[in-house]
Amino acid sequence: MPRLLVVGPLPPPPDGPSVSFQLFCDEARYEPGTEVVVIDSSPKRLKDDQTARFSSQNLLQAMRVLVPFIRRVWSVDRVLIFGGNRFLLTIGSLLILIAKLARKPCYLRVFGGSLDRYYRQLNPIFRRILLSVLTQADGVILQTELLRTFLRRLIGDSVHLVPGYRVMPRLEHRDPPSTATANLRLVFVGHVREAKGIFVLLESLRALSPSSGPVVHCDVFGPIYEHDAVRFEQELAHTDTATYRGILPAEEVVSTLKKYDALVLPTHYRGEGHPGVLVEAMMAGLPAITSDFRSIPELVTHRVNGLLIAPKDTHALAEAIEALHADRRLLAEMGKQNWNRRVDYDARHLSSLILRAVGIDAKSTLFTAPPRFQPPASAGDLNYTIEQTTPENTS
């Protein structure tokens, strides 16, 4: 039985990387003949993008990962490290060095879609370190075609593409209201912060042409970044057609999305790859209004399964919302097209592709098992062990 040691962030916080990592772990434990040992690398709090690489907090996090990693790496057959750009440059570089000293094949799964930008902005010393990390890995598994093209020029054919994923629920497709006399129900799900476009969205809602007819309303779900909290509270108070609804548990996102007519995600977040909520919109059969930014067009084709707008363009977003309000046939057709694409992003299938990329002959469980998201009932499951490396709350 192959033993796979995986390192990555488990929730909390329930952000895109941690949800993606937990989904992989939950699917991998169902793989016959494979034992999975998990080391949780999550800092258990939302980090600011400007946090120093070598802060005391990061050093403490590194120790919580390195100690159990050193203890377990000798007894496994392969290593798979999930991490973002900064993690791979710092803690990841140490993990891959230790794995190589232990003579274990080591693979990287890179979160997000901005590794090319991150690499270019590094000074020559850090750039050399990151390139060494990528080169020393036996394989690098990327989320976007944009990054695969970039990295192949740097490190050759050890690059694999596995797009973003979510579990495909067994739900029926629902058509939105067929006439423009019905209210248009929009939803935003994601980090409530400037980079995710929340203020562009609120300004666009305020800019919509006033009328005595149907109402456009948007519900907002997600954790509020502390840096943007005051501004968000102020702008929300002046936006009558938006309501903040709190944080959605990951397993409830798709069922909640199905209550709405369209997703709005005007993101310009520099680390954006394949936003998980765009995949979840596929699972719910909702069209998306989102940004023509980085790798997002790999998921959304304009006027096919959604509408693409220029990043930070409040006027364009308002026009897109009004277009969906007026053309319910287009709204319904794009929702069906998004629903039809959901199969290509199902976690049961794509988790198997990741296992194959690391040399485990996995069998795709697509359509063969009911939806599953919950972690194991206990750490004693035969093929799934979680190393308890972090306290429950370090915020």
C-alpha cells in the first residue's frame, strides 16, 4: 500500500486553498490501497498579503510543519506539498530539501495563478531559490494553462495541469425567472475585500438606473478582511440593494447559490487563478459576471456561460447587470451552459488526476459515490491520518 505524505492548509479559515486541499484529502482517503498522512500547514487566520516572509508568526508556523514532517517523511513513499507562492519559497523550500535528503519523490501543487508574476518580481537571490525549489521537485501541478505555459519554459515537461475543482452535488438544474418583470437576485461569495471587487460591486449597484419596476438585489457572503471592514460597513450602509449575510460553510455554498440568478465576482486579486466560487457557480447552474483577468477566461467564456468585464470597471459591471436583468433568455442559456461544464471540474475526477501525477495509479470515482465533504470521523481512519500541528485558534 503506497503511503502518501501531503502538506497543506486545512480549514479554518475557510478560504479557497483550504477548501481545495480538504477536498483533495477527503477524496484521496477513498482511493483503494492508498494511505494518506496529512500535515496541516494552515496559520488558522487570514493573512495580509504584505506580511513579511520571515516574520515571527511565519517562523512559528514553519516549526509546526517541519517537526511532524521530519518525523513522518522517512516512513512514507511519496510527498505532495500544497502551497501558495510565498509558502513554496519559504517553508516549501525546506520541505523539499528534507524530502530529497530522505530520498523520497516530492511533488508540488501550486495554489492560485500568479506564480509567474511572483517569480518576476523577486530579487535575483530569491528568484534563484524559487527556481531551485521548482526544479528539484519531481513534478509541479498547476491550476491554470497560463502558468503551465510559463513554467514549461523554465523547468521543462515536469509540469502538470489540474484545474480548480469542487465536489459536484447531485442537484437538479433550475431555470431562473423567465421574464424581466421578476426581481434579479445576485450573489457575491468570497473574501470581502477590495481586491475581490466588493467596492466595485457596491458602487455599481448604486449606479443602476432607478426605476419603479423590478429590483436588482445582491447578497454578500464571506469573511470580511479587517483592513477593509470600516469602508465596507460604510459603503454597505449606503447601498440599499445589497445585504451582508455572513460566512457560508463550504458544504453549503452550492446549495445556497442555487437560490440566486447569477454570481457576481468583479475580482482583480493579483493571486487569482481559478476562483473556487466560479466552479461552484457551475455546480449550481448559475452564470457569472466576472473579470476578464488573468486565467478567469479559462473558466468563463463571454456570453456563453457568463459575462466578462474589464477589472475595476464600475460602469461596465452596472451595464452587465442591467443586460442580464433585461435579457432573461440569455441569463437562462448561460446558466445551462455553466451547468454543462461542471463535470470537467469535479473533485472526484481531478483528485485522481493529482494522484496519478504523483505516481499513484488512482481510479476516478466520478459518478460512483455520493457527495462527500466532511473530514474523517476520527484521525484513526485506516488510510487517512491528520497530524495535529496547530492549535484550534491562533488568531
